[in-house]
Amino acid sequence: MTEHTSRHYEQDLLVLKEKILLLGGKVEEMIASAMKSLLERRPDLARRVIDSDRAVDSAELEIDHLCLSLLALRQPAASDLRFIATALKIVTDLERIGDLAVNIAERSIELSEEPPLKPYIDIPRMASAASGMVGKALDAFVKRDPNLAREVLQADQAVDDLNVQLFRELLTYMIEEPKNVSRALRITFIAKYLERVADHGTNIAQMVIFMCEGRDVRHPGAQEGAGGGR
């Protein structure tokens, strides 16, 4: 009976991992499609991204339910408990990445109704870097590889730098010609959405390190302050 129960438990954990990977693939695809809709000025593709958000929300609820069932029925300990806790956190980040893809798609539709402001150079670079961080963080989750997760943490600064660089460039456009303001602001919003995608990739990577090592690497300054009291 113990062996039978254990087999079912292992199967449940495997299903949980697969569902998270499927959701991760879905939101990465949404980011790619939203960017394609922007670059090719295709509002039809942007609307498909917006419509797919409901499936992401449903998948989040399904994964949450599976995690809570595992916690209640299996009473996991040690590494399994950290795995399920990590899954609960990761699914929240993935759902928010889906929301950000929808936001990009909405701005893409608005921008398609106006003449192009400038060639897109930094935005695609930001999208590639941010999406790559999410993909690598999910790989680290599957492989239980904290070193791969740390590579994600190190990549975040490059996305932040691109965001600052693009903002300065767009600010110049707005100052030089007031009629550019609305388009420049929308592009600024898209850059901010991509920066947040990278932040969610960082969150996932931090949780993977916690899962693998049992060590929380978020907010180190706050933890030092908390540890210094009596």
C-alpha cells in the first residue's frame, strides 16, 4: 500500500511540474506574439493574445488547486514541501507575465492606429532578454539547478539598463515634438511591461534557489536587519 501511494504521489508531483511548464510555455508564446503584433503592426494577432488570457487564468487556478490538494492530502516535508511552495509562487508570477503580455498587446493595437514613431531596436532586445530569463528560470526549476537560477539574477541588470536607455531616447522625442507624446508614452509603457516580465523571471529564479537550497535570497538587506534584532 505504501509503495502504491508513493507512486501516485510521485505522479502527482510530475503532473504539477508539467502543468507549470505548459503554462510557462504559454505565457512565453504570448509575449512573443504580442511583440510580433507590435513589430508587424498586426492588431489581429494582438487580439488573439488578449483572448488567450482566460486560458492562463484557468491554468493558474488548476495548478493552485493541485498544490493545495497535495499539501492537504500528502502532507509533504522537506524538499517536496519546498517544491510545492515554489510551484505556488511560480504560478502567480507566470499569470502576471500573461497579464503583461496582454498589456503589450493592448498598446500594440493603439500604436497600430498611428504612424510609426521610430524603428524598434531596443524593445525587441528587451523582449528577447526578458523572455530568455523566464525560460532559463523555468529550466532551472525543472533541473533543480540553483546555478542556472543565479544566471537569471545576473541578467536582470541588462534589461533595466535597456529600459533606462530607451526612456531617455523617448523623452527626447517628446521634448522635441509634443505630437510625439502619446506614441512615445505607449512605447515607454511597453518597455516597463518588459522590465516587469524580467522581474518576474527573477522572482522565479529566487524561488528555485530556495527550493534547491532552502535559503531565501530575496531582500538580503531586510533579512540582515531582521536577524540583527533581539
